[in-house]
Amino acid sequence: MSAMPETFAQRLLEWFDHSGRHDLPWQHPRTPYRVWLAEIMLQQTQVKTVMPYFERFVGVFPTLADLAAASLDQVLAQWSGLGYYARARNLHVAARRCVELHGGDLPRDFDALIALPGIGRSTAGAILAQAWGDRFAILDGNVKRVLTRYHGIAGWPNAPAVEKELWALAQSHLPHSRMADYTQAQMDFGATLCTRQNPACMLCVLSSDCVALNEGRVEELPTSRPGKPLPERTALVLLAENAAGEILLQRRPPTGIWASLWSLPEAETHEQARVWFSAHLQGDYDGAEALAEIPHTFTHYRLRMHPLHWRTLAARDAVRDNDDLRWAARAELVSLGLPAPIRKLLGGLPALLGE
């Protein structure tokens, strides 16, 4: 009688033991706080990008209590450049709720976790499985890709009906032990072997019964989202420098793109920019130097920014009394939460930053 074939989970765990990632910073030590922080940072962001941000972040906020006690500006400053800033704002609010409602700890309860901002079903499962070894499934982009190929599931994976089927499959494959390793194994397998482009099928431990491979459908699965061209918009960004070399910054609104970050003032047209300039600054609007265009792509649209640069301007009284408008000294810029393209713009002006 032939031996029963190893299960999906057993094969992934054996692969993980010799080919998985075992030295990620959030694994040593693997505390609930560090796991949670890593999972939030890893949403829509690759491991290699997250690692230095994670190290710096826990260096400044080593515990959940430290994060809760910090100001939003302090949190955004450490997050600056990582993108998707709603994650940082949600993380900060969630930390404060943990202090208020859960004794300063992350709750070991699925419903309590998903009640915290920024934590959905997959993230809650990843936290519970990795921090406490609890038996919960995950379904991030890597896992969706592996499951759609292995089971031959057609249809955009984020469509409700397809996602429901994938959740059921993810649950059916769960082992009864080593949940932290299995959770990491799934993510590693999708990120390093069953990749979106050019997957290493010859090395795959699931290849013997992978539907996509056996039916020649690897390249077509997972099914792409029905696409349409991203809309584009343009904006003028106003880079004003005073005689002391300080930069005029404006806080973004509390909702929307780059919410609550410090940035440069923005206008859609020269007419709007001229009105704003006249209300806040003293000088010649037409004396601006036009800098190179800065393109930036968001999830839902592309933004083309056209910077206008003035030197040695004076401010009207409104600037000094407005909490959402401030002159920032050169040394302060590194400690403020700035959008990545704005930070890149300022970093590209050595004379401005004294570099």
C-alpha cells in the first residue's frame, strides 16, 4: 500500500524549513506588537522595503505604549517615505485604543482585533497565528496567487465570490500546529517562488498537483482585474524659502491623499496659486523659478506636480498664526512626516538644504 501524499501544509512547511525566511527583524523577538507593526507595514509593501523602516520605527517606539504616547507628527515622521500613510494614522489610533480598552496590550481576540482601525480579516489572522500560534487563515496577495494557481481558480481574486472561495480553501489547508511558521511559509512561498512573473515551477513542492501548471495556465492565473487607464491630474506645488532658508510647509487635510502630513502648498491653476500667494506671502509671484515636473502614481490616479520656487520671501502675519501653515528650519525637515515626492524634491536642492 503506497503512502498517503503529504498535505499542502506539510509540503509548504518542509519547504519553509530549508528555503523560508527565518531572520526577519520582527521574528526576533516575535511579540504581538512587533508582529502587528510588521503586518501593517507589509500591506502593499515588499519585505526588503519594510525592513529598514521597521528597525527605525521600533527603535523610536519600542513598545505599544511608546507608540500610543507619541504625537501623530512623530509617528508620521518615522513612516515618511513608506507610503500609504493611512496605515500610520490607523496604527497610531489603534495603539491608543489598546491603551484605553485592552490594558495597553494588543488583544488576543479576532473580533477585538478587527475592531481596531487598519486591521482586516487577513491581518488579524496573521497576527493571531504568528504572535500566539492560534489557528487562523490568511489571504494576502501572495496567498491568493498560490491558491488560485494550485486549485485553478479563475476570476479576479478580489471579486467577492472568488474571494469567498479562496477563504474556504485557505481555511481547509490549515495545519494543527506550527501556525507561525505556516503563516510565514505561505507569504514567503508566494513572494520568492510562486511569483507573479516567471514563477519557479521546476522547484515547486506543490507542482505535482498544481492545476495551473498541469493545465498550462500558470501565466493566466490569477486573473487580472478588469482594467481601465488611470486618470491624471496636475498640480502646482509652491516652494517658498525665506531669508533664513526656512521652507513654508502646509499640513494636509485630515482625510484624503497624504492626510495630516506636512507638505508644500498646492494649487490646481496659476490663478488659484496667485491668490494663495498674495494672501500669505510678500513678493513677486511671477519671479518664481519653475523646477522639473515630478510625476507620482497613486492607486487610483497619476499626479504630475509642477514646483514653483521662490527664495528669500517674507510672510504675512497669517503664516505665523496658523497651526496648519509654518516655516520649517532646514534641520527640522528630517524629523517631519513629508510625502516621499516632496522629500525628494527638497533633497534635490542642495543649496536649500545645506548639503
